[in-house]
Amino acid sequence: MKLATILAAAAMTMLTAAPAFAESFRPVESRSGFLSLVDGKSLKRLGISLAVTPGGEIRGEAFGRRVTGAWRWDGKYFCRDLSFGNRDIGPNCQLVLVNGRTVRFVADKGAGEHADLRIE
């Protein structure tokens, strides 16, 4: 299940049991703000490389398996639906935070586990 959270965002992680909100992370509250961070870039961490397109697509690779999915912005949340290889990970709406070149996706509208990915 933790692998599913990793791919969230992104999908899209080494996970902690609860979201830790360091003061240096700031919320991303709009679709345009999110796209200004990720458009044309890759989101990466060890074994994972993902692209999130303005057209609502998520694609990439995680640990040698293909990652595909779709996303939309809903209010203040990044909502995604992912597949990892042949496994359907399903939908989740996530709080997005940013600190420099690090994007943090916090599952369950900010109440769940988080995944940090580098913007490259």
C-alpha cells in the first residue's frame, strides 16, 4: 500500500506515518500554481521518475514498471488516479506543498502519508 502512495504523485516515496509540515513548506493552492512548478519537468526520487502534464496525464516509471494515470485539480487538492504496472492504485486527492525544488504530496486531503519528490 505504501508503494501506491509513492506513485501518487504523483502520485508519487519513502513514507512517514503522518504528514510533517515543516515551516519551510508552503501550500500550492491552485492548478496554475501547481503547473508552474511541474510543467515540462520530471518529478523524481530513488527509482521513480514521473511527468504530470497540463492535459491531465501522469506517466513515467517506478522501479522498472510503467506508471500511468490521470489527474485534475479540485479546490485546493491534486486528485489523481494511477496504475502501476498491471495494478490499479485507484483515486486519491492530495494536499500539495512545495519547498524549493521539493514537492510534497500528502494523501487523503492532507490527513495521510506523504511523498516528497524532486523537481528536475
